[in-house]
Amino acid sequence: MDLFFKILLIIFSLGLILAVLLQKGKSAGLSGAISGGAEHLFGKQKARGLDLFLARLTMVLAVGFFVLSLIVSYVLHD
């Protein structure tokens, strides 16, 4: 059972890394902060389709990663 949770934790961690790397980067610097604020103020939605799916997938994988980390470290610790 211990090995199963550890393998599942590795799968979740690799999936989380891939989900984060597949997401679009946000604009950096002062110009990105100004234009990003303007887009947010005027209601332009950038999270559509694949971006929205990747954001939700990242959240699910992150929660799963933290829960599995707690299980492996506290419950299955010898």
C-alpha cells in the first residue's frame, strides 16, 4: 500500500509540473502590469478553452499532490 501511494504521488507531481508548464505565461514587467490591469478592469477574459481547462487541472492536481503528500508523510510513516 505504501508503494502504491508513493507511485501515485510521483504521477501527480509529474502531472502538476506538466500542467503548469503548458499554461501561458503572464506578461512581465511594468507594461504587463499596466495592460493586465486594464484588461481586468474592462472585462477581457483571457481564460478560455484550454487555458481554463489547464487552470482547473492544475488546481485538482495541486490538491491531490498535497493530500497524497500528507498521506505518505504522516499516515504511512514508519
